[in-house]
Amino acid sequence: MLTRAEVARTIGRVLGEGRPLEAERIGVGEERAALPAAGPPPVCADGIVAAHRAMEAEPEPVVPGFEALVGRPARTFRQWVEDRLAAAR
């Protein structure tokens, strides 16, 4: 599982605009306060924050079998970002 810092770095590299992106860790209170502006209703904030913290503490392992399940190899996160960027342009 990628960390938020790795996700930010990958997106920055794909964008390639000469400025690296960095993830900034914020506190639980800041995250909870920012969530409503991102879309979810305030009643969901505690659950979302708890899920984020749990994923950071104990990330889910990468499991084998993706190719057998969907019939193609898995793509990297970088490939996914490149695909999304191409679709947005």
C-alpha cells in the first residue's frame, strides 16, 4: 500500500510541472473540520477519520490473483494517474 507521501510524489512526477507535491499530515481535528467542504455530510466525519487512521496504522496487504480475476495484469498507481491525466486533457 502506498503512503500518502508516495501518492503525492507520484502525482507530482506525472504532472511534471517542476514543483514536487508533498503530503502534509494534519491532525484529527483539522481533518474532521475539512471533510464537509470535500463533500461528505458532517455526520460521516468521525467514521472517515477513524478509517483513515486505521488504514495508516494497519494497511491492507496487496493480494495476489488480480489478473486471474479481471483477465489483465494490475496497473501501477503511476499508470493509473497517467491514464486519468490523459483522459482529463
